[in-house]
Amino acid sequence: MRSRFALGAIAGLAALGLALTGCSSSGSGSNSSSTSTAVDGKGRTLSVYVGASGLYPQQQKEWFAELQAQFKKETGADLAFDTFASSNDELTKIQTSVVSGQGPDVYALGTTFTPTAYATGAFVNLTDADWAKIGGRDRFVPAALGMSGPDAKNQIGVPLAQRPFVMAYNKDLLKAAGIDKPATTWDDFASQAKKLTTGDTYGVAVGYADNYDPWKFIWAMSTQAGNPILDLKSGKARLDDPTTEKAYQTYFGWLTQQKAVDPAAVGWKNPQAVAAFAAGKAAYLPMVSASSIEALDKSAVAGKYAYALMPTVAPGKTSNPPSGKPAASIVSGDNIVVAKYSKNQDLAFAYINMVTRADMQTKEFSLLGDLPSNAQAAADLQKSKPIIAPIVDAIGKSVATPFSGAWGDTQLALTNVVVQSIPNLSNGSVSSSELSQLLKTAQSTAQSSLDKAKK
């Protein structure tokens, strides 16, 4: 991985981050007792770091332009956007900014990276006054606050978007194969996928080379089997657990065993998997969010697809063990955090207030498909878009990833197992010995990070 040095540095960054508290601007800090008021930002620029949209790059540019115009109108300030394209980029930016004490004023981070950001101590811990500046906690869907911080009194993340994961399925293809409902166990999913594969139409569209998705499959299957990946109570990482190895074998097996995935998918990212499903070339499209609606509604499968929860029973099981959790998805989405070193914290909260308003969240959904975290916008959307009902259902059945500064490294270690397996997948198989060795390396990375995070 590009940031091998950075991955081992998070524990040290926590102390550095605390030291950077003094870099916060006293004139625009977050401890003010005042509620939201107009901000004069003339002559200033607020920098925002956000994930690039691989599915809707042009629409994201349009959205950035709209935000810039609206922010200029409301505050007189300019907005400067910078984007990241992978989890590795996301983590590296956090770490380099914390070390240098300079960088973006505002970060839109994936929820699974919020614990890593929190561990640095370099981001504003939100006070009641800060929440008041952005409309209060009541503005947001309660579930969206689940990864804002380790507890209600220690929160750094303001929910920007919800992104629970589900699977899309082609109703016509399932019906033609005599399948009356989508699979609810991973074993049935594999069996159905094989049955649904005929000619150049495959059972599953999945991107093995995606920068974000592979680890989520492994985490879900492991959690369902009773293995938490990171056991924070015992302080033990469990990436080399047999349940996790079984999860990888299942994930790879759709391609190597069931032959239910297009061989080209070894090099696909998520947009290419979406495109294959949209063209009617796959029956299932797992690990997608509401952002896929716009693309699918303009495709060959418009009116022919629906969403369902992903399987919630672990591979090799007909029911989960008592220690297992029926995780339908990770608690997923984006949180906005404000850097303590920022001299534009007043502008940062004005920006957050703007982008989490119901009107702006509705516009963002229309362009990018991001499910609103704003409670009013989310409620209105559910009424107008019945197709999202399973996605909303997934919110309540999602399970949070461990809130630990070690999770960022762990997430990347899980992904790296897939990255390192790509050559063997291209050749048709990943042997048990090869997988075992990769998991030992991942285990070592995760355990080292967890040990440092405890210090």
C-alpha cells in the first residue's frame, strides 16, 4: 500500500493532534456560546476535502458549482474542493494534515474513518453550541449519528449522507430462472448466482478491484458468523480467524467456484459492476446504495429491478450462531469534521449548516443519489420514492464497525488481501495456503495498529 509508513503512525498522531489544539483560531473557534448567525466571509476561502464520485463525476462537478454559488451568496466566501479517490488517500490526507497542522478546513469522511480521525484529537469535538449552529441534533436521522463519536458527549462528525448497502436484482432474470425471492443466506446467494448464469449473462456483478467495497463483504460475513474482526474488549485482532478465511473463500468463490461472475470483473471497480447490471448482463448487484437509482433508472433495466437486503446469514450456515449479528450493512455514509487547526471554523459551521439543510440535501440526492441525513428530507424522500424502502430498512439493520483508531488500518488490511489476490484470481483460483499467508500479514498489521491505539 502507498501509505505503509502512515498506516503505522496513527497512535503517535493522537498525541500530535492534541498538541495542535493550540493552532485553532481563537476568533472563530467552536467553543462560542452563540447560535447560528450570518457569517461575513468576504475575502476568505474555505477548503473542503471530499470523496470523488466514481459513478457521477459530472454531476458532482455541477453540485460543487452549485454549492460554491450558494455559499458565496450566503457568506461572501469562496469554496475550494479537493477530492480523494480511495480509502488510502483518505487516511493519508488525515495523517499528513495532522502532522503538519495545515490542510483542509473541512473533511467529508466515510463513517468508518471517523474513529481514525477522532483518535488523532485534531478535529473539533462538537459542543451543544456547535450543534446549535447547524440546526441541532434533532435535524438529523437518529441512526445517522451512530458514528459521530464514541459516545453522545464526544462527537466530531456531523452526518452528511447515509449510505446503507443493499443489493439490486433483476426481477425478470430471477423469474425466468424460477427463483421467487432474493437469497437471504450467503449459501443460497451462491447457489442462485450459479443458476442465474447463462451464456454472457452472469449471476453477480461485482468489482474485485474496487477501492472501497471488498472489505465490506468480508466484514459482514465475519460479523454474521460471530467474529468482530477487532475485539476491543480483549484487545485482539481476529483477521486470521477461520470465519474470515471462509468469508474470503465465499467472496472469491462466486468467480472461481460458481463461475457466476464475468472474469473481467477481476479488474472492475464499482461503476463497471453497476454498468454490467444496468445493461442486463447480471442478475444481482450486491453492495450498492441509493446512489445507483439514478443510473439504473436511465438504463436497460429501468422498471425491471428492485432492491433487497443483502444476505444476513453467514457462509456455511442456515442460521447465525448466538454470537453472530445479522448485519445487513455497515453503518455507512459520510460525516463532516472540522479541523482544529482551521482558522475558518466560523465558515466551516456555516458550510455544514448549509449542506445539511433539507433543501440542499434533497438537491444532493437528485444529483448524486446520496440518501439524506436530514430527518425532514429523508422522510419526504421515502414518501416520493417507494423503491428505497429496502434501503431504509437496511439503516435499522446495519451494524457499526468498531469505533477504534485502529479501524482505518484494519479496513485497508482487509482490502489489501483482495488486492494481493488479484493475480491469482485472474488465473482462476486463490489457494488456501496463499490466502492463509495473506491473512497472517493482515492480522499482523491490524494487531499492531490496535496495540498502538490502546497506548
